[in-house]
Amino acid sequence: MIQKNIFTKAFTVITALALLFVASCDKSSSPTGPSTANALVASPTSVSVLVGSTGHVTISSGKIPYSIQSNSDTTKVRATISGTILSVTGLAVGSSTIVVKDSAGASTVSVPVTVASMVASPSSISVVSGSNTTAVISGGTTPYSIQTAPTSTVATASINGSTLTVTGVAAGSTSVTVKDNSVTPKTVTIPITVTAAGGGGGSTFTTAGTVAFSSNVSNFSANGIFNDATTTGSGAGGFRMDTTGQSQLVIYGYKYNSPTSVDLAIIVFFDVAPISAATYVYPPTTSKFVMISYAPALNPNSSTSESYILSTSATATISAVSTSSAAGSFSGSGVFSSNGVPNLTKTISVTNGTFNVPVISGSGPKQADGRIEAIVKRMVKVQH
């Protein structure tokens, strides 16, 4: 039998991590082409390394084992692959493109590599207006300083030690150039993209997503553009964040029955490596695990927090994922919780679960200010 403390911890993890994902972004990678189940995916999609240092890229999808098909400049970069990890070592300042193929020979992915005497990680920044994100500068001679500031109407930047902090001001594109303290300064330029804050009006999402499943409690189907401020209709979207040692992908699906009744499904994937196409389970047996919750007929205007948590067992398979989309399937079983108190006599069994959603990337939470976010915030508060 599921113990109450285990259930409560599971619920807290699900909702807390879900809230973190309505966030501004640290876009460490970008789509590598059509997101299909068989297309190879590289994460991150490009690499910047110092001369003499090594960077790593995770390859997923396609058919393993993977191998290197080509290296456009072996005088600049040495590349090797072991399992799913592509390792690239900088030999001289310059660039190269590594092409990895799968064992079927039908799928490849190209990974651009830049070798420099001074680099930023990540090499480009995407941030939501009103939020901030960071990059780490390495190489060259400290202290570092900003040589060319970003356009102030789009973003601002500051540097403390080796950490560059960029704050989004308004939607647009700009860049910042950092220099070192050498007699002949070395520089690195970091492109910056600022997007409008997500949530109100659903401005971040421009394409529709779907989340659907069957269960003994009720069937659920959300299909539409995610709009965190709406009180009608349905929609679905995904939020992804990759940080050192921890990555998460959270998927929301909502369906308004009326302005005072909304069905909400939350699926959260966890891993120590960037989220990739794979199978995730609960209870955890590896670093890849998933938590799933379903709140039917919840009143967004009340203080009540009720939902089913698939804390008995859950399995979710990501068939394709990138920084712009995610698709897969899920199933599992669990129990009901009312204001944080589990009711073990009310159970749920979920089958035929599917999702196919647009994804935005983020790092760092922003205050919940939309209706869907507010529901999740309320769920978190109940647990504390």
C-alpha cells in the first residue's frame, strides 16, 4: 500500500517542478530539423570549446550504435563517439562540423563545433523579457569585462568574475561582447534573443498542442494553443529546462468546462542528462523518471486543491523531443488527493495517454501570474 508520506513527497515534486517550468529561458540547444521518431537528435546542437579542452554532445533517436560519418576539419577538432556521447576536443582556433550517423545509415545529425581561445557556455542566450539567465566565460586572462554592451532596449548585461548575467528587457535580438585582460584582448560575442513573457495571452506559443488519455475516472483531451490567461477552450504546451546535472520537461494540458471548472493534466520528466527520447518510469529505477497528475473539474477561483497522482506506477515514453517540440505516450495508476491529503480508496488507472506539444525552454522560475500557473502554485502551497 502506498504510504502517505511517499505520496505527499511525490505530489510536491510534481507540482513544484511544474511551476519552475513556466520560465524564462536558457536555450542551450535548438531544433536539429524535423522532429520525428527516427531522426537523430543532438543535445546541445552546437558546441564551443577552448583549444585543448573537450566538449560533449548527447545523441539520441535513430538506431544505435552511432558512428562519425565525417569531420570537416580534423586539424581543428578531434571527434570520438562512445555509446550516445559525442566528444569533441579543440586542437586549434577555428571550426568544424561533425556528422554523426546511426547504424541503419538512414539518419544523420550535424554538430557545428567552434574552437576558440575564449568561450561562453552556453554560446548563445535566449531569455524571456523581465527575467535573467547566465553564461560562464572561460579561457583568456581574468578579469573579464564587457567590451560591447547589448542594445539596452532589448537586454542588459553585467559580469561578476566569470559569470555573465543577461536580463531581458523587451522582445528582440542583440548581442554582448566580453573581453579578457590580455595585452591584446581576446573576445567572445554571445548572441541574445529576448522573447515576450509567456503566460498572459499565450504569446510564447504559436502552434497547438495535444494531450489526451483514457481512465476509469474520466477521459481527458486537450487540443489547442496554450494560453495561460484564458478561461475557455483547451490547449497544451511544454516547458523545458536543462541545467548542469539536472534536466526537466514539463507538459501541461488544460480543458475548461466553464470559467469555474478546468481539467488539468501535468506530466513532468526528469533526468541528470538533457531530456531525450527514451522511456521514463515511476517509481524511479534510473535517473530517468516521470511524475504525472490529473486534476478534473478544479475551480481555478477557489482555494481547494484536488487531483489524482499516478504515484502507484507510471510509464511515459518520449518518442521525439527537441527544444521546440515533444511527443510520446504514457500510462499508469494512482490515488486521489484533496488539499494534500491522499484518499487511498479513490484510485485512477490511465491508459492510451498521448502528447504532442510545442516546447519552449527556460531557466529560473518566474512568479505565477496566469490562471493555469496559479492553479499549480496553489497545489504547491497546499503541500507546505
